[in-house]
Amino acid sequence: MGDTLLDVQGLTCPLPVLKANKALRSLPAGARLTVLATDPASVKDFRAYTQETGHALVAFSEEKGVYRFTLKKREEPT
């Protein structure tokens, strides 16, 4: 299964995290979501979001003002 891509470039806080949260809800446990954002505040926001929700931030990079976050949806409790 490939990563799902969510492009939220041009959107500002809190929209990148809100749209990522909505996208993650539609994915199965363990799925990956790659988010492209341009808001510098999204770096702090995604770190806080993953700590609060239990989803994992498995990769982060920045190139020419575009932030790439790869999130892994948490496993559902049994």
C-alpha cells in the first residue's frame, strides 16, 4: 500500500493539521499519510498533534520552504 498524499500548501495554521486529521480518519490503521505544507508553524503543530493523538511522525523534511511530513496512523486499540 502506498502513501496517501495531502497537499495543503498555502494554507495556514490550523488548517494543515485539521485536514490531515480528517484524511487520517478515512485511512486504515497503520496507513501512511504524506503531507506537504508551507506554513512554518506546521512543524510545531504536527509534532504536537502526533504526541496528542498517538499517530507517529515517521519522517520530516524541508526543501525550498515546503515541509514534508509522513504520518503513520496509530493502530486501533483491541
